[in-house]
Amino acid sequence: MKRSHQHERISRSLHWIDELTARPGAALLAALAVTGFGVTLAIDGFPPNWESGFAAAAAAVTLVMLFVIQHTQSRHQLALQLKLDELIKASPAADDQLVRIEAAAGEELDERARDQQVLHESLRDGGTLEVVEYPRRDAT
């Protein structure tokens, strides 16, 4: 699946915004801007049109940042998932059915999570490692 040049440019821009706003200086700058705006409002007697303009700008920035964070988190999650899948495929002892397990039904995820919890508790109590066999899923 080939991504368009425009899509790549947008993605790079979103990552740039994410990196820029993740810095501590960005939080300090935002705090200073809000404080400065509050002081300016107080000096001017809190004009109603300024307050509504500030509220609209804050809502717009919040909405944009929501999409920036969602985009970057989704990309990071996909990259991490691909790395984990590669490790599973490379290990002969690993359960290869865990590759792309995030797409499994909720019941299967819950069952595997319960089995892992029981296994970890057993190992903490001095038990031995017991392999749990799961039925093979059909490849789609």
C-alpha cells in the first residue's frame, strides 16, 4: 500500500508538531501566554469578545493536538507491534499465534490474559513453567 507524497508530508508535519510540543519549554511558553493573556484581559476590563476569542482559539488548539497525539501514538504503536511480532517469529519457543493477537476476539484476549496471570502467580509461588496449548486459529 503506497502512501502519497502529500500524506507523507502531513505525517511528517504532525510528528514535527508532536516533537515540538513535547518539550518542557512548550509547556512553559503556553503557561506564559495564558498568564499574559489573563493579565491583558484584567487590564482591559475583561472585554467579552476577547474572552470568547480566547476560548475559541483554545478549543481549536485542543482539537488539533488531539489529532496530532492520536496520529503519533498510532504510528508508534504500530512500529512497536511490528518489532514485537518480529521477536515472536524469531523465537522458536514463542507462541506464533501471538503475532497480531491485537486483532483477536475479546474473549480470546481475556482468556490469554487470565492464563498469563495464573502462570505468573504460579512462577512466583515456586511453581514450574507449564505450557498452555491453544487451538489453532484459521488463517484468513
